[in-house]
Amino acid sequence: MLTNIAVFVSGGGTNLQALIDAEKAGIIKSGKIKLVVSSSPTAYALERAKNNGIDSVVVSRKENPDQKAFEEKICKALDEYKIDLIVLAGFMSILSEDFTKRYEERIINVHPSLIPSFCGKGFYGLRVHEAALAYGVKVSGATVHFVNEIPDGGKIILQKAVEIKDGDTPEILQKRIMEEAEWKILPEATEIISKKMLEEK
Ligand code: GAR
């Protein structure tokens, strides 16, 4: 038996790709990606799911302005696929306390900074790297953590530091943090938690 994984996305899906590649390479061996949930119908991540034979469902945030209705639709899909573990990989919608409580210690997220720096409400995507460069930090990185009702506030699972270099732009820094940190620690953490969940089943 394996841990059934759903990956939540909103955009390009390079972290989803890292998870798919890690499953193929046997780095993720205790879990299987069963479903991709996208909050946007135009996310390129959906193409990645399709190209790899993974089912996907779109629950548009725009077309579901009511949080409860949005989450009910997501839960329906998760139940249908008997999902054990949710991996947020560039998912740009905030989940309610009701939702995070329902999946307590069963949702993980990758954030592109060393939490508790440059995180919380309003810090997502390029904004995180803009803030890090504006502050002048010499080291940033990525964090994988459990998701609770506080944005980026759950227990930390893995972190990896990445050096900032002269001439970095938010785009250059984002790419380096993805390559050197996110695409490594997200699959690693996914395996750690999938394995733990199997042992507890
Ligand atoms: C990633 O850098 C991820 O860490 C970040 O968005 C990007 C999504 O890229 N997530 C957040 O900022 C969440 N607060 P991807 O779609 O190519 O994986």
C-alpha cells in the first residue's frame, strides 16, 4: 500500500514536475501522486499532469469566490481519490481553518524563503524574493512545513539555505532557490511524510 498524494497547484508547476520526476526516480517510494488540483484553469501544471497520465481537477478560485464552496469542491475530489496527503506546490490560495483542521498534519507546503523570514500573508512567488533582496540578506532558501490555520506558520519539516550573489534580481534568485532547494527538499519531505503515514496506517 502507498500513501495517496494530491498536489495542489496554481501556475507553472515546476515543483509538481520535481515531484513527478522524484516518484519516477524512486526518491518518492512510499507515496503515489493520484491527483493534481489546480485553482486556475490555465495553469501550465495541468499540462504536466496530463503528460504524465495523472488525473487533474480544476476548482477555479475566481469562479468560486465563496471559500466554503471552493473548499467543498476540493474535498469532494479528495474523497473520491481517497487522498491521504496534500502537497501544496505553488498553490496561491489560502485554505481556511476548517480545511486545515480536517487535514491536520496531512498538508505540507513549500515556501521560497527561510521561514520565519519573508513569509505569511502577501508573501508569495516573486514578492518573497523582492523582499529578501530589498532587505539585503546574504542567505535565503526554501522551507517545507506543515500547513495550519496560520499562513506559513506550521511546523517546519525541512529547510535548505541558498546563497545570494551580487547582481541577483528577484527572477535570478527565484530560479536558484528552486533549483538548489525547492526541487530537492519538496520531494524529500514528501517521502518522509508519506513513509510516516504508511507506518501509522
Ligand atoms: C515556487 O517558488 C513556490 O515556492 C512558490 O511559488 C512558486 C511556484 O512555482 N510558493 C509560494 O510562494 C507559496 N507561498 P511552480 O508553480 O513552478 O512550482
